Amino acid sequence: MMILEFIMKAIVVLLALPAGYLLMSTLAAYLFRKCAIAENRQLRIGVLIPAHNEESGIVKTIEHVFACDYPSQKVDVFVIADNCSDQTAANASIAGARVFERTDLINRGKGQALDWFLKNMQEHYRHTEAIAIIDADSAPDANFLREISLSLNQPQVQVVQAYNGVSNAGAGWRPALIDAAFNVFNHLRMAGSSRLSGTAVLKGNGMAFRTELLRRYGWPCHSIVEDMEFTLRLLEDGVDVQYNPDAVIRSEMVTSGKNASSQRSRWESGRFMLVGSMGGTLMKRFLSTGNPRYLFAFAELALPPLSLVVLLFALATVGSLLLLKGAWLIPVICFWAILVFYVFSGQVQRRAPLSTWLYLATAPFYVAWKIPLYLTMLIRKSGSAWTRTARESERA
């Protein structure tokens, strides 16, 4: 019994670390302000869209880009039709994009496609001053390009990340809960990290760069979570990622359990793999340099997904009630108070609709749905190939 009590106390102490970081991030997010000192000299922006078999949605995405409140003569749309076996290239061309077809069945993946374009097609985008990368199923808000230009006009800014949200939050409990999670993970944590360490994290969709930076780097990261990997590469080179919450881009989330499981499994397994490969390096750099930015980067990388945090807190609560007494129950109560403050703050800061607030009541079902997903991830190796998730419009 004494051994079990010791183990339970150790678990409570360990869980105090992520709980403390969530509290710090939440408080810091309330103090965050976007960087906007210099005036907005409207940049020539190339919008780069990597696409794999997106014939049904690529036209709408391109139309959203051209509908942005931004001078049309300063916008170019480039589409990488990567290993496509449908009409993606033809449809994108008709919609007004410049299309670059790539066929490489060995080096497959979003990162590989971006690297190919950025290294081999420099002549086609050399006239641009900035390049924004968006997903083929996303919809930028009208102010997206204007805000991207504003951020990249700041002298010290070379990279900017937009707020990445959900376009169909009212389509069911899964998209609604993902919307709530994005309000926390894609806004609050981004704002908190920016305030605490001066840099944020690339999210894969709605990220933009000064053209000369991409001409120099290409896209050197090819894992499933190439955006996070590139963030860490930039951190090592002293390049900050600025977060602009007023640049907004939204994507459709799946509603079916099968497609949602596939999508979440790829995202989260890739992130866990990156923890294993980069976590030690970040801690070594922090210990050798004393630079807190590496410690914050490690915390952002290592902090589990929200549903897993909830599950861990629940297990700690049950164990504490069975094995511990007195003052040891206070930290567990604090964990839940911090978690509620964290989740609710994300919704408040992003002005979540009433439907998202109401669907938060279904969060326990979402956590229960993910338990077998985590168990599967423990035994299944994840690949780096570009696996496309079926869109809601296709299911309809």
C-alpha cells in the first residue's frame, strides 16, 4: 500500500508540471498583443496550395483567396498538384491558379511537395515578396492577406502564423469540440507562447514567410508534423514565428468517426514521434545555453493533447481519492480548476459561438472515443506518406 501511495504522489507531482504550464499560458495569453508598428505596405503575396486529389474543393479554395480584401494585382496563386490521379490540376487552372504538377511515388508527402516547388520553381515566384501556405480544403477570411501583409511589414518579422479555425463547427459534436480545442490550442497557446518566449508555432495551414527565407531554406522537414519540425529548425537559427490572431483561415473538420480517427491518429502520432526525436535536443540546448526559449519550446512540444490531459487528470483524481488523503487532494482540485480556466479562456478570447459552448458538455464522450485511439497508436507505427482525409462534401 505504501508503494502505491508513493507512486500516486509522484504522479500528482508530475502532473503539476503541465497544469502549471497551462496556467502560465492562459494568463500570458490575456496579455498578448499582435506586433503592428510599421504601416502596411501591401506586399506582393504568392499563395501556395499543396494539393493531393482535391478536385472537388480546390476551386472553392482558390475563389476564397481571390475574394480576399486585397489588390488582385498583388496576389498570385500557385497550386502543387502532387501525385494527383483526378482533375485537381485542370480545375485549379480553370479557377485562375498557376499549376505545377509533380509525380514522385517514392518521396510522397506535403513536406516533400513544398520542398520540390520551393527549390525547383524559384523563377516562377521570384517576383513575390511573401509566400503564404494554405491547405487545399481551407477558406481564408476576407482580411487574411491584408493581415499577413501587415505582419510581414514589421521589420523584425520573417514568419507569421494565422489563426487556424474550423469552418463547420455547427455540423456536429466532433467539429464543435475540435473548434473548442482549436480556440485553445491554435489561439490561447499561440498567444501565450508568443508572450512568454517571443515565438509561436507553425500550424501547417495559414503560415506565411518572407520569400527570401523560403528561397534559402526550401522546406527542409518531411515528417507528418513538418510544420512543428520546421518551427524547431527556425528556433535553432534564431528566427521567430509571429502569431497574428486577426489573420484567420478556417478548414472543414470531419464528422464521421472513421475519418476523424484516421485524421487525429496521424496528427497526434506524428507529434509524439517528434517529442522522441527533438525533445532531448531541446532540453540539452536549454541546459547548455540557459535560454528559456528552448524550455518553452520543449513544453509546447511535450504537453499532451487536451483530451489526453483530461484523461490523465481523471486517472489522477480517481487514484488520489482511493489512496491519498488530506492536503494531497488539493493539487488535484487545482488541476481541474486550471483546466476549466484554460478551456473557457480559449472560448472567451476567440468569442466562440453558443453552439460550441453547448457542445462542451459532450467532451467526456470525445475523451472516451479517443481512448482506443491512443491504445492503437501505442502499437501501430505511423508513416510519412500523404494520406488524404475524405471531405464532408464528398461524403454528402
